Amino acid sequence: MEEMAMVLKDQDLNQLVYNALSFGTAVMLGAFVYFLTQIKSVAKQYQSGVAVSAVVVGIAGYHYYRIWSGWAEGSVNEGYRYADWLITVPLLVIELLIVLGVTADKRKKLMTTLVPATVLMIGLGYPGETSTSDSTKWTFWILSMIPFLYILWTLNGELKAAGSRETGAVASSIKNATSVLLVTWLFYPIVYLFPVIFDPTDGIEATRQVGYTIADVTAKALYGVMILNIAKARSGDSH
Ligand code: RET
């Protein structure tokens, strides 16, 4: 297994990253329990959407625990983060499609293009993330941006269409989910570029770790709550 010594020399920054990773682990595991308790609170056809949310934060809780304990021992394996995204990002798309209210046929079509696109996006990001060469980082950033833009463009279109198809609580819950999705996903390619744009110092490495943690907590746990809200609104129970 590839282990990279990326421990920070600055003690305060080291502690900050340690705390952020611990916080990430706690939120993911807490959200896991919460989503499990909520599955039965929505109509049958949306229960799998909430179950997928639980699976996502459960997997992330495990990975954050591993990243956090690695950090505590003085080494970070970036593979955990990318393995986590590789499994959970397609699932985040799937949980959205379950509650979006598109026909089964349309959903199948969207899944067969969007799921491979997410895998491609994450797979292309990894060689750049683990490289220390700026030109390698840029190359894989550009390659990964192609599926990224395709996914955002497609999902944005579907969300807009669903938002205008629906009314009341369903429409507003879809709009909230859209904002969380677009804002959080845009964070990732920016955080990735931090060590390219700025001199890679301890401060930049800490920012990258904390930045990804905040983005992950929002893109999985808060977004999961948004998905639950859509499911509840669709089940005729908006509280
Ligand atoms: C990478 C590499 C650089 C270019 C792009 C990227 C996009 C990553 C994204 C990740 C989303 C992760 C989520 C995690 C949830 O917890 C791989 C950083 C475009 C969009 C939603």
C-alpha cells in the first residue's frame, strides 16, 4: 500500500487537521445512525434513497476513521479519500435520481451515463492529486474536469426541470438540494489546485485536508438531509 509521509512540521496546523478529521469521522458516523432511523419515515418508493444516504455516510465514516488514525500516526494515504469518493460519489448521484421524480426509463438512462462519468472523474483526479509535479496536476485536472462539467451540466438541467415540474414543499426542497450539490461539488477542483496555485507549504496542505473535510461533510451529510427532505415532501410529510 502506498504510504506518503505528509505529516506537517507545524504543530498547530497538525493539530487542526487532526481535529478536522476527527470531526469528519464523528459527523459521518452520527449521520449514519440518523439516516438509518429515517428510512421508514418516507413512502416506500423513496426508502432506498434514504438507505443509500446511510450507506454513503457509513462508508465515509470508516474512511475518515482510517485517514484520521493515519494522520495521528504521522502518515497519510490519499488512497482512502479517493477510494471513498470512487464508491460514494456514484451513490450520491443515485440517491438523487431516486427522489427526483423522473420516469424509471429516464432514471436508468441517466444512471448509465452519470455513474461511469463520476468514476472517470475520480479516477482521473487520483494521479494528479498524488503527483508533486505541477504539470501532471494540471493535466489530470483538465482531464477530470471534462466528466465533472458533463455531470454538473446534466444534473443541473434535471434539477431545474424537476424544480419547475413540482410545486410547494417538493419544489423548494429540490431547489435546496440543487444549491448544496452545485456549491459543494465546485469546491473540490478548487481545493485540488491549492498546492499548484500557492507554494506547497504546511499551511496549504492543512487547507487542502480541512477543505476536503468540510466539502465531504456538506456533500454527504447535509446533502443527505436535503435528499431526505425531498423524500419527506414527496411522501406528503414535510416535517
Ligand atoms: C478532482 C480532481 C480535479 C478535478 C476535479 C475533481 C472533482 C472532484 C469531485 C469530487 C466530489 C466529491 C464528493 C464527495 C462527497 O463526499 C477529483 C478533485 C473536477 C467533484 C461529492
